[in-house]
Amino acid sequence: MESLKKTRDFKQVYNHRRSKANRLLVLYVKKGGLSASRLGVSISRKVGTAVVRNRIKRLIKEHIRLREEELVPGFDMVVVVRRAIPKDINFEQIGQSLLNLLDRQKVLMQPGFARREAWD
């Protein structure tokens, strides 16, 4: 999984206006022109210190890395961390929240077929 790094790339995903949210995270998704999916994580300074913010980013990226084979390829995704997220959140809690959003955005493959019908 590649990273979204440029402001222009983040803005393109935001402007596509396809988002789902829960109490902890917001997931924006846009079908990209590449064969590989890309991920960006946005987290405000209001969430906590740099140590806390970086820990949360690492947890999100690690969870995506472990589920990379289950994701439909070719999407640009931006995860926005909400201020309500607990500073001591654990890997399982991030995973449940993120998995819920990935499933609602229809970017998770089902066993036997890819759920692309919502995007084509």
C-alpha cells in the first residue's frame, strides 16, 4: 500500500465527497487511476501530543497493512481521526472502527468476489 503525501492528492479525495464516519474515524474514498491503493491519515494537533498522534497513525497503517489483501485495489483512501478518539486506544479498537468503515465504503472484498458493483 502506497501513501498519499501531497496536499493535492488529499484534496482530490476530500472533494470526491464519498465519506463514511463513526465515533472515532472518518473514511474518505475515491477510485484512483492506479492499480495499487493509497492511504493517507489526517490527525489534528488537538488530538494530543506528537507521540500520541504518531502512535494512532501507526496503529491505523498497521491495521491496513495486515488487511491489504482483503481490500479492492485501486482506491485512494484518507482516514481522518476525530478528536473523540481516546489517547490510549488499542489496536483492536482501531481495527473494529476501521473495519466497520471499510465495509460500509464497500472497499473490502467478499470471499469469492470483489464488491465493485457499487463503484462501476
